[in-house]
Amino acid sequence: MEFPRHLLELETLTRAQIEALLGLAGTFKRERARARSGEAGPDRRGLLRGRTIVTLFFENSTRTRSSFEVAARALGADVLSFQKEASSVAKGESLEDTVRNLDAIGADALVLRHPAAGAPRLVARAVKASVVNAGDGAHEHPTQGLLDALSLRERWGTLEGKTVAIVGDIAHSRVARSNIHCLTKLGARVRVGGPSTLIPLGIEKLGCTVAKTLREALTSADAVMALRIQNERIADARLPGARDYARTWGLNARTLEMLPQGALVLHPGPVNRGVELSSDVLDGPRSLVMDQVDSGVAVRMATLALCLRAEVAA
Ligand code: ASP
């Protein structure tokens, strides 16, 4: 099984490639947990020693950027954090020229977040370095899809035959797209639901079904993933107000009753408490949210190791 040199999207990865990545990420996650509890384990800092990873974020990020940087350092790489405001982008340099220069400086991998869908593909054509998509517009957020799958797989053993509901702003969500591709490739059924103006026509072609109400989305689901309304990508008046949204699509103690006992709750963050999730749901026993963040570091370690062809003895 060959892993691609760039991770641009999950749509074109095979199930075998996804499973190879999740297998390695699972190993890294267990090793990190053991190290936190003081147990000795393999030192992974040799895997990318001497390699340089540049993170370039043209959109805000809390989890993804820090998680990639922690992951790169855990593998021994040097990390350079490109600051848009302090760079020559602010003087008018184009994205392609910027990345060609970072390439010439000797970057081995560029981790890119950009508001334009397709920007990572454009960059991959322009540079010799590996390119990892850390979220491009409303297109994909591949490492998010992978980390969600890792957290779910660890709970369930397999995703085969499970039903995952994704609820919220599906139209503008790269997380929804990456999750639909990843979860269906791994054998799960995906149902999406949300305000009708935020469900794109023809989304079923990606392999999911559409639920018209929250009850329909949650009934017999094994997990629900709540998504934030992507205000920054919505220019028109299709937006329900936060109060309206919370009443019809928000997850709280009352609406959670529609889910079977034991079903799990996920959210990629950032969460608007009281809108997509009430605090008791977010901090409650069914929430996988902090575990998703933990999976994120391991998935990004595995991504960098595989894209950069590190010699990993699992
Ligand atoms: N953090 C995720 C993203 O960058 C989800 C979100 O922002 O709502 O797409």
C-alpha cells in the first residue's frame, strides 16, 4: 500500500490507505497516553529529525495548527510557523510565489489552511514539498475526518454498519465533506440534517441521506456530530439566528433523548456553547470532543510520517 505524498482530500483516498493511516495513528495515540502516565515507550523523535515543516494558516485556527505543530515536534521535525500578517503576503505576494519561496528555503512539508477551496492542490503543483490540507474553504478538512474516524473506531472497534448523523451547516462545512467520504469508505452510513437553506442540493451524491428534522436525524443513530454555522462563509440572509438554530437543531438534554442510549456526541470545535451543543451535553459523558482533540495529534503525526515517508517500525 502506497500512501500519497500529499494529503489533499479524503475523497480520493482508498479504504486501505485510510486504514493504514488510522492504524499508525492508533499506535501513536496509545504511545502518547502511556508516556503521559509515565511509562517508557519508543522515542519517535528520530522519524522526522532534520526535516522542516511549515504551517501556513490563512484562516484562524486553535486546534488544527497547534496540533500539527505538536505532532511535527513529537516526530523530531523543525517547525516554522508562517504568519500571514507579518509576511510578504501583506505586501501583495501571491500564494504561489510565497510557497515557492518556502520550498526553496528547504521546507519538506507545507501544512496549509486557506479560505479558497482547491488552494492546497494549486500549491502541490507549485512545490517539491509534501502538501497537507489543513482545511480549504468549504471543500475538505482531511485530518479532521480521520481523527473523527479514529475516535469512533476506538469506541466501536469498527465503523461497519454504524450510523452517524451530521447536523448543522452542511453547505459550508469542509468537516462534513471529509467525514462523509471517510465514514462511508469505512462502512458506516451517514445521515445529514440541518436548516434546509444549509443543506446543499444533491449532497446525497456523496453517499449520504438527508434527514428533514432533528428527530429524523437522531433516531437510531450511533453517533451525532454537531457542526457550527460557518458565519464567515455566508454572505446572504440564509442564516437562522442563534436562538432559532438552538431551538430546532441544537443538542441539549431534551433533544438528546431522541438518540439511543449510549450514542456518542462529537463536534470538531470551535463550539458555540448553547447553540450547537448545550454545556451539559458538551461536557457530559457521551461527549467525545476532548478525545477528538487527542486523536488529532496522533492522526497528524501519522499523516506527516506517511506523506514524508518516515521509516516507521510500528
Ligand atoms: N474547525 C473546523 C474547521 O476549520 C470547524 C469549524 O470551524 O467550525 O472547519
